[in-house]
Amino acid sequence: MPNEEIKLKPCPFCGGEPVLQEHVFHGYRSTFGVVCLDCCCETRQFYDTAKEAADAWNRRAKDAEKRLR
């Protein structure tokens, strides 16, 4: 999935703009994470795919609570 197709929710803490980051390790495969440009809140930086990182960022406790009801 190209990064342009990935939608990120606003930061859950400040409402700021998040960006998807690719971490390139020479001799190894890249990893991915998401960080808020305003407050620097971030996911862990070692998701195998951009989609996994985006899914982790977009997951919200309120969403989980709604599904449990």
C-alpha cells in the first residue's frame, strides 16, 4: 500500500498532524512509525509495514470501548 493511501487520525493528545516515518537501516529492511509534528507523541518505531504503524496510531481506546458495549 503506497503511503499516500494511508490515512492517519489527528494526534489523540493534542489534535496535531501526524506523519508516517520510515526508518532505514542499511543492510536490513526498513521499519515504520508515526509521530505527531506538534507534541512529538509517537508509536514505537519498529513496525514491519507502514500499514501496521498506521493501524497502531489510529487505534483509540474509545473505539475499543464502543466495540465492547
